[in-house]
Amino acid sequence: MRRCNTAFLALLLCLALPLAAFGAGPATPEAAGLVDVTTVAPAIKLDIRYATPDNFTKVTVYPAAKCYLRADVAKRLARVQADLEKQGLGLKVYDCYRPFSIQKKFWALVPNEDWVAKPVEENGKPVSGSKHNRGAAVDATLVDATGKELPMPSGFDDFTPKARRDYAGGDKAALANSKRLEAAMQKQGFEPLPTEWWHFDGPGWQGYELLDAPINGSSRAPGGE
């Protein structure tokens, strides 16, 4: 009887291992079907704020300054860059793909759906979150030919009315720059988020799954749980 039980338990263990591996999800962004934007548009400047303390959390959240996106979204962003270069301008990117576990940390800090998409899980599986978690959203601004940022109505991750697209105050040139960025992104199919001048969603984002593939081996913030 003991021998039979041992064999049965061994069989269960063999069956459980692939299920556990599946439940863990892809181990890297590349394994999840994401591409590094610099491989399709090397001229795009990167300023991945969450890989530095210069963000609203005041701590380094990403272990590497990488911009991963779905292949179609990355190609569209490359076309935006190409169009802007004809005008002597270009893109600087603040954020791209974001692991779901990081989204939960952001929500704990700013539980306001005007600014942070609420992460929802059912039975341990992500069912709702940010388009960033799908690799289908990008946060960006405009730069001139030297790489210098153009003035915008607010800074990145500014949780005030100045960040909204319907904000009409402040510097007129900054408002014009925001509209210029919006027009360039919309030309390639991106959808602007009303509350953040820097945020754009790729078309068809609904068809991409929520991911928690860690960036360069870890999606944990230093010192975080």
C-alpha cells in the first residue's frame, strides 16, 4: 500500500510541476512576446524614471532602464519617431511595460483611478490593471534635435490638473507642445489618456494579457515586499 501511495504521489508531483511553471508566467519580457524598443527605434531617448529615485515613489522600482513593448506598439512608436525626425524633433520615453506586481505597489501609494489603474486579481491571477502591464502603453515627451526636452504643461507623473489634456492654463508654448505630441502619436493609432499628457495606449490593447514578467530578473522594488 505504501509503495502504491509513493508512486501515486510521484505522479501527482510530475503533473504539478508543469502547472506550477505555467502559473508562474513568462520569466522575461522577451519570453512574454515583448520587444526592446531600442532594437526597432534606437534614436528614441530613454529616461525610464522608475529605474531611478526620480519618480513619485522616491525609490528605484525597476532594476534596469529598459523599454519593452508589444511588437506592434513598438513599431508604431518607431514610426512616430521617424515622423518627428523630419521636423527636427524626437521622442523621450519615461515608461513602457510595467510588471503587475509593480502596479500593486503604485496603487498602494496612490489609490486614485484618475492617476493609477487599480490592479485586481482573482485566484492569484491578474484580471484588471494598467495598459502598461500589458506592454501596450507608453509614457513619452518631445525632445529637440539635441535631445533637450521641450516644455510641457507639467512634469511627468504630476498629479495635478496641469497634467490633464483639457488643462488650458499656464504657458501657451507648453500647451502647443503637448498638442503636437498628441497629434504625432494619434497619427500612428495611439490613444491619448485624458488625465496625463504623456500617456498613450496602443490600439488593440484589450487583446494583450496582463503580465508580471520581471524586468532583468526582478520585479521587486529594493527593500519592498
